[in-house]
Amino acid sequence: MARTSTYLNFPRQTEEAFLFYKSVFGGEFLGDGINRFGDIPMDDDDATHARRR
């Protein structure tokens, strides 16, 4: 069975949009559900770039 990973951004309304589409189409979010960029830990390369700024 085919599978896709979708990365969508709706400025300031992402969660609201996803919950709306879930209510319309049904189904469940897989894995951890909705993930936020701010919750993703930085890897070593990201931390190095952040310190240089």
C-alpha cells in the first residue's frame, strides 16, 4: 500500500486546519499526531548554525 508524508504550513492556523480536514474526511493522525517545528530538537548542525547568528 502506498504511503505519503505530508508537510503543510498554514500560518497561525495549522492545527485548526488539520482538525477541520480530519472532521470532514475522518481518520486519525498517525504516529505522534500533529508535530510542531518548535518541538523538534535541533541536531548538532542546527545548533552550530544557531550559535553563529
